Amino acid sequence: MSATGDLRPLDRSLPIGLLRAREAVMGHFRPILGRHGVTDQQWRVLRALDAADRPLSVGELADHACLLGPSVSRMLRGMEDRGWIARGQDDTDARRAVITLGADGRALMAAIGPASERAYRHIESVLGPSELDSLLARLDELTAALDHVDTGDTEEVA
Amino acid sequence: MSATGDLRPLDRSLPIGLLRAREAVMGHFRPILGRHGVTDQQWRVLRALDAADRPLSVGELADHACLLGPSVSRMLRGMEDRGWIARGQDDTDARRAVITLGADGRALMAAIGPASERAYRHIESVLGPSELDSLLARLDELTAALDHVDTGDTEEVA
DNA sequence: TATTGTTATACTCTATAACTATA
DNA sequence: TATAGTTATAGAGTATAACAATA
């Protein structure tokens, strides 16, 4: 029995369930990325640039890759040094940077892609493809439902 | 169109879907924890101790709270200083520490509990209670299925 | 010889604020 | 006055290895 009694059991906790699931999934991807010297976050930046069919600003990149602006800014420095990304200036707004995938970044993605897809298909085969689709859809619904909420967290705490 | 073409689109990525969902959910919990000076990870340690009906070793705590041993070891030092946890020795194995919730830790959980439950019920009301149950069950299935796999990530990368 | 836990190290991300240069 | 991006700073977690004590 719980000592406090007013919290739901750990195995009914959504944050922990999501964390465990993500760790289980990443356990299949991280070794692949690690062999190429890419962190999770760098990979999300590369994926975001690859998925967008246009250059992205730093702010857009932060949104797409689930990172904070200062984190992206710092990461971009190192990724630019390695040729993974290239930096340009927006034509109409001089404040805005314009980030694109660099040649080495594209090569890196091409090198990682096949193993990543194999890991993904393995996960699909374990879950069943329709289960995976349905899970992704539910996660999106959850995210959308909670993001559109008028910050219901501002209530006072006892 | 994607530059490389052999990766699934970002919105079909399970790691990113799980990350976004977790961030959306934690967006409702983190402000509550923050007002009490508790980090996500510290909260998971407190929850794990509260949920277990017996003292836990450092290693068990790391498992239950999804953390690494060295992280737990370091966190425990600070949490002990604040009286959130207490440290004892196992009777039969002198190597093994025995961690329990301290009085201040219990008080902290009691203070946070109501707001946490309110946030949780808000999430339930947005999703519907059965949707939440079903999502938790699917996440557990996913975790179990992937954790039991014989490390299919060891394949060579091109 | 293996295990429990701690310490050390290097790296990275988070989070916030302050700053710049534009708009 | 607001926005885009950078820099600075403090804090914390990750990951690995090395180590001490014990089994």
C-alpha cells in the first residue's frame, strides 16, 4: 500500500509509461546513432531538416525537433563545423537564419537510414503494423488535446 | 519530399511521437513539481519509494525510476540532506543500501499529491478514461515486447 | 570472481536571463 | 516595442569507467 494513498500507482502513471516506452524504443535506435557519433537530439534536427521540403529557421527547427532555442543554437554550431548543416540568411528578414542539410549531413542520414528502418520494421513486426499506426494516432491525439489546453496547471497548490 | 527518401516521415516516428506526448503531458505536471523545487527525476524516485511497500536498494530504485545507478547515487545525496529519503543498511548484505521515504519526503508528496491528481483527472477528462486506460495498456505492451527482444540492434551498419 | 554502490569524468541538454540586431 | 537568434550561466542527467567493500 502507498504511504500517501492519494496518488495513482506507478504503473498507472502516464508520464512514466511514456518514458518507459520511449526508452524501450530508443534502446533499439540509440546504438545505431551512437555508432555514428550522433546524439538523439542531433538526429531529431537532421530528421526535421530532411522531412521539411524547405530550409527551416532556428525557431522552426526547435519546434520540429522538440528542443529549446538555445539548445538548437549551440548544437547548430557543432553540426555546422562537421558539415552536417549549412547556414544561410533569409532574403526578406535579416534576423532570420536559414538552415539546410549539408552534404555530410545527407551522407550521414543515408548511412544511418537503412539500419534505422530495419530497427523500425522490427518494432512493427513485434507489434503488428496496424497496432503501431493506431498507437501513433493515439499519441498524436493526446499531444493535440493537451497542447490546446489553456494551461490548466496554473491552479494553486496546497 | 524527403532528401534521402528512405526514412519514414517525422510524423510517423514512434520515438518522436512518444517524446511529444510526454512533453505535452509533463507540461501539466512540471509546473506543479517546479513550485515545490522537485525535478522530474526526483519525483520519480519519490513515487517509486511511495509505491513500493518496502525499502528499496539503490539498484532497484534506478530500475523503478528509469534512471542510471550513478544518477540515483548522486541524487540520493541531495535528497537525504533535505530529509526526503532516509538511508539504512540491509541486514543480510552489507553492500546493499536500504532507502526509504523520509518524513519530509512524505510531507512533500502529500503537498504535491492533490494538484498532481487534479492535473491527471484533467487529462482523463480530455481523453476519456477508457482511452487513457487503453493507451497505458498499449504502452506497457510496447515496452514489454521491446524489452524482451534479444538486442536486435547489434546488426552492422553500412 | 561477481556484485553493490560510490566517485570521477566528460559530455550534453534544460532553463532562464541578458544581449544584439533587426523589424 | 516585439521578434530572431546568440551567448552566458547554473543546474542536472547520461554514460562510462574505475574503485572500494562485500559476497
